[in-house]
Amino acid sequence: MDKKFGLHLSLVIGVLAFFVIAVTYKLGFATQNIVTIWPSAAVTYWAVRRYGKWALLPIVIAENLHAYLFISILPLAYLVPVTNALAAYLGVLVERRLNSQNTPFSFLPHILALVFGGFLTLAISGAILGGSIMAYVYQIEDWPELIWLWILSDYTGLIMLAPLLIVFEKPNKRITPKEIVLQILPTLTAIMIIWLMGTTHLLADHGYYIVGLILTPLVLFLAFKQQTHYLSINYTLICTGALLAVLSSIDGDLTANLWLSNQHYITQVILIGYLVHAVNLQRMQLLKSLRKERDLLENRVNLRTEQLAEEVAANKRIAEEMERLATIDSLTETLNRRAFQQQLDSELNKAQRALHPLCLAMMDIDHFKQVNDRYGHAAGDLVLISVCRAIRQQIRADIDVLGRLGGEEFALLMPATRIEDAQICLERCRNTIAALEIPYSYKNEQVNIRITCSFGLACQSSVTSSRDQLLIEADDALYQAKQTGRNKIVTGPV
């Protein structure tokens, strides 16, 4: 039960029920002797579903009050509104048992719980309880027909009005009077056509199947195209308008077979429309979920792709750094012996194919051992770094290759270089190194270390020259330079 339910709300529900009953009789859906459509069942079901069992009392009072004022019935028949209320309560319990969520039109199982669980339970239980009382009070022999008509009248009333009341429990701000008019125009047009056909006796002359030909496509079209709020308005108008049109064409005879068959057919069409609408909503929900899952999957794939790209880039940088560290002498940042020999092989092959000159110089720091012995290995490291820095200043950065072969021995590869140009380059290197004054703090005293270098130069002499031959020729020339005074350049055989 809604906590806000009180006297004011009881009065509103009672007035609503009384009004719906009065309109039902005014429209001709019910008379003193027969009721073929009972929209009050929809009000009762909605009120119990919305506000709980306490909403039953004002409805029972409203139905009995209307019966007392306008219908002549026997005293025992005043129990029928009580049975109707109990049937509505039982129907709501069955629906809640089948569907605990308050979303009766979103999914097919939910709408089935409403129309076949709640509505049908109300119609059947109300017919059995109320029909039994009426059959007993008025001594009706054909009670099975009474119960069947009772079920049909309650179910038609439920299908006609209950969905509209249930849907509009939750207001939709996007729904405006102007939009409602636009949305119901096709329905009003169809009802107007049926009315005109009824008043001009076209239905009577050509058959009432025309009503189905007009309504069935319209109901299915609306089921696929409209929101639930607009759909419930249209279906209520279709059900009410079409049944009134049929009723007027048969002069209000509620016992006519044409009336009962059309009532049965229109109720079925509206019921099918709600089922189709629920299936369509469920389909759209599934498509939305699939699109959401697809977008989520795409985002995950993109994120993982970016992560993998970053990992690949990081691994590439690590590999490049490891490769660099594997080929670079960590102290002087020149090529190590293995990397230098690989570079020498590559450049030698290029020179032999293109018949370009290539020169190789071996160099050694003079009396380097004395530096280590006198000042220590830290001073020796500083000398090695200073020598390499001086040589780099005199060679071509992107062409010539400097490598450390071991200790204080270095090699300089000069591709596409004539021997005369190589001698000039080495002379610049020798002079630059000889002019170095390498500052070093030794035993709290600042000293300037001076060193010289000896060079041995070899040049590719023929296409058959090999790496080992060049290295031997350059090393022999270096040996001669060391033996003949150091701090000089000796060129091997050309």
C-alpha cells in the first residue's frame, strides 16, 4: 500500500470509479439487464496495483452507490462489487508473482504476466464469484453463458483502459497536448471512417470484416512506431471508438452476435498489439545492449591495442638500447671491437662493389700506462674520453666510424676517402690531441695531463683486400710509428 494513501485519495479513486461506471452505461456498453464491457474492472485493477488493498474500499462503495441510485437490484447483489474487488486483488497478486518489476510493457514476459496473469485472473475469478451470486439471486439457468459474457466484459474493459492508467502512473515530460494530437491523428481518421461506414450502412451491407481490415494494420503499425504512452492512448481510442461505431450500427443491441464477435475480435487485436509492442521494445533493448556491448568491446580492443602499441614501442626502445649497449663501449661511447669489425666488413664490401677508396687507421695513446701508474685509472679513463672527444671533432660525424679495439687502442674507419685526405684528417687529430691539457685533481692538487697519439694508416689496395689484411697493414704501420718515436703518422703500403 502506498504510504500517501488517505481520505483525499480515497475520494478521488471513488469518484473516478463512479464516473467510469456512469460513462459505461451512458455509452451503451451496459444496461439494466446486461453488461458487455466493464471498464470499472480496469480502474479497480489499477488502483489496487498502484495503492494496495485499501484502494478497494472506495471502489466498492462507488459501485454500490451507482447501483443503488440508478439500477434496481436485489440486496444480495450488492455483494458483487465486493467479489469484483477481491478478484482485482487476486489478479494483482498473480501478476506480482509472475513479474516483481513495475515494467509491464518493456519485455514480453512482463506483458504476458499482466494480460494473461493479472487481467485473466481478475476476469475469471470475478466471473465465477460474481456470476455465481447473480445466477443464484436472479435464478439464471444459463449460468455458463453468463460467466463467459462476464469474463469477456471484464477482459475487454481491462484491455481498453488499464494499460492507459498503468502507463501514466509515471508522467513523461516530453508528452505535450500538441504531440498527443499529432500522434492520435491516424487513429481518429480510422475511427471516423468506421463511423461513417456504420452510419451509411456500409458495414451492414458489406460485412463487419472491414473493421478488422482497417484496425489490424493500424494497430500493428502503432505497436512498432509509437512510444508506450502514445500507444496506450491510441489503443484506448481505437477500442472505445470502434466498439461504439459497431454498437451504433446495430442499434445498440448488446445481445446481437455481430456485437459479441466484433467485441471479441477488437479485444484480440488490441491484445496482440500490446504483445507485439512489448516484443519490439524488448528487441530494441537487446539491440541497444548489443550496441553498448559492441562499443564497450571496441573500446576495450582500442585500449588494449594502444597498450600493446605502447608495449611494442617500449620493447623496441629497450631492444634498441640493448643493441646500442651491446655495440657501444660504455666509457668512450664509441663502437666496441665486435661492432667496429662488423661495420668494417660492411663498408669494405660497399667500397669493393663501387670501387671507392677506403682507409683504416689504427691509433694508440703514447705512454698511456704511465698515466695510469702515476695518476690512477680514473685519470686514464678521463684521458680516453678526452681523446675520443678530440677525434670526433676532426672527423665526419655521419660517415667516419670510430671504435675502441681494447685498452688505449682505437681504430678509425674512413669510407670513400683517398689516402691523402685520410693523412690530412689524421694530422688534424694528432695535433688536436697533442695540444690537449686535460685537467685532473690529484692528491688535492690540480694538474694538466698532456698526451700524444701514434697512428698507423692503411688503404684498400685492391678488390681482394680483406678486413684482416687492412687491420694487419694498419697495425704494422702503427707499430712502426711507435718504434720510430711515437706522436706520428705512418702510412702502410699503398
